Amino acid sequence: MTLRIRYKIPVLMLTAVLLLSGCGKKTIKPISKTNFILGTTVEISIYDQKDKTIIDKAFDRVSEIERKMTINNAEISEIIALNNASGNSEVKLSPDTLFVLEKGMEYSKLSRGKFDITIGPVVKLWNIGTEYAAIPEKDKLIEAVKLVGYENLRLNRESQSARLEKAGMKVDLGAIAKGYAADEAARILKENGVEHASINLGGNVMTVGGNPDGNPWNIGVQDPFNPRGNYFGIVPAKDQTVVTSGIYEKYFEENGKRYHHILDPFTGYPVENNLCSVSIIADKSIDGDGLSTTALLFGLEDGMKLIEGLKNVEAVFVTSDKKVYVSSGLKGIFTITNPEFILQN
């Protein structure tokens, strides 16, 4: 497909990736809706139904998840209630919140604490992504790091409750809740007869089925060195998710140095390795969420080992010198479209 032909194909501009249609002769215009939920722009498009109430049902489900798991709204969510009760008492949870906490614990254990859902005290000190972003005082950061430790989060499935053992501990589901919301939106669409759709939650793209012409969707992966809407490569996806985590997403600069939002739980500082972004291709967006952050924190070598040891999961790693590394299942499938990037063997 030449660049000239690609411009004739409808493109949905997404925040971390681009969703490109396949090569069918007939263009099908979707019905779409966009809203700001979970701290990001959410867009849902369906291609084989004209009933907009189906999209509304999916948005209602995403909003329900936000109400339960946010740490930013004025209203008390289940996660805010859990954090407020840290070191004191158990908090009753909905099945949704307990499930996401269980998945968060799963990836916290898998990463040996590199991904840790109790990193809330450190996140709060940095405030990256807000107007209050600043380098924390060293003493305060040391104390915040001491409060991070997923092993001190107790989950009780029998009583549907959770407890944070130390006073001052805070859960932050920002690295995993969007994935669950994308999965649930896809479930709602499928239950209402949708067979071809795309769901974008600011870095999490979920595809329902394939392109209406029978081919997989082509997902353009965000160029981490240019504004959103610029892509450097394409990966096909059908009933799969593509989730990208990158150091370019949220950051601030001070004294000529950039501080991004992907924080190392052991040091309290933004992780420093040669990676700029990691994109995960998986069946579930919640898994893509957990793995994209974990792999980036691990670095290229250990991150690739992690991905190669998992079933039905692939990854695209981009380094600061624009070298691209893909897991074994993407070799011969992932395509570079920007010659500034070099695909490595």
C-alpha cells in the first residue's frame, strides 16, 4: 500500500495509535461518539450497526468503572475509600474493583514489584500531568517509597474486601483501569450484536472483530518523537488490543531535564533506560496495560524476555535512537512506515 493510497482510506486519529482500515474497495462510514472519561479522550466507533444507543451503553459502562476506581474526582470512589482507610480497616468492594486489584497484584508479582499498584504516594508527590508537577523534596520521596509495597495490600475474595496494612499507603490504578474499561466496552458491544468496532481510551485501542471487508485492522503505532497522530509503523489486529506506554505521554521539564510519569517504585524517580515506548498486542486490554508499563520499566532485554515467555502476547519496543525491536510473533508482520526508524533483527 503506497502512501498516496493510504490517504484515501478513512483514518481515525487516536491518542497513542492510529486505527487504519484495511484495503477493501468499499469504504464504510462508522457511527462514533467521543467523550472525556478516565482522564482521557475516549472514542468508540461501530461499523455494522446504526443504533447509537449501543455506543451509549458502552460509555455508561466505562463511566461506571471510572466512578468506582478514580482517585481524582471529588466524589468518593471505592479506591479513594480504600486509600482513606489505609492502616485502619477493610473496605468492601464491588466485583469490578476487586477484579482489577487482583490483576494489578498479578502484574505486581510477575514484575517482582517493578510494576506496583500501591505506588500512589509517589505518584501524588510528583503530580505529573497536572499544573502542580514538580520534583519532590528528597526526604519526602524517600518516605513515600517506604509506603510502596503490594505485599501489604490484602485482598479477600470471600468477603469482597481489601485492606492496606500501612497508614498512608495508596493504590493507584491509573496503569491498569483503562484496560479493564476497554475490555468491558468491547463486551457490551458484542453482547448487543456488534461485530466490527474500534474502542480507543487514550493509549488503549481495542478492536472488535476485524475490518468489515474481512481483513484485520491496521494499527499505526505512535511515533514517540512527534506529536500525536504521527505513526512510524503498522501492526495488524483482529479481536485484539494494542496498548502503548511511553515516556512522551505525560512529563514536565525543569533545568533542561525531562521528567516523565512512568515511575520506578524502588527509587521513586522516573525510570531511566534506553526505551521511549512499548506497545503490547494481546487479547485483553487490561493485560496490555499491565504489560506495556512493566516491559518499559524492565528495559529492552528483560522486557523482551518477559514478553517471549508469555502466550498470545507480542510487543514493539522503541529505543531513544529510533531502533525498533519486535517479539518473535511480529516478525514479518510488523511494518515500518517511517524510514527514520530501523527495524532490528
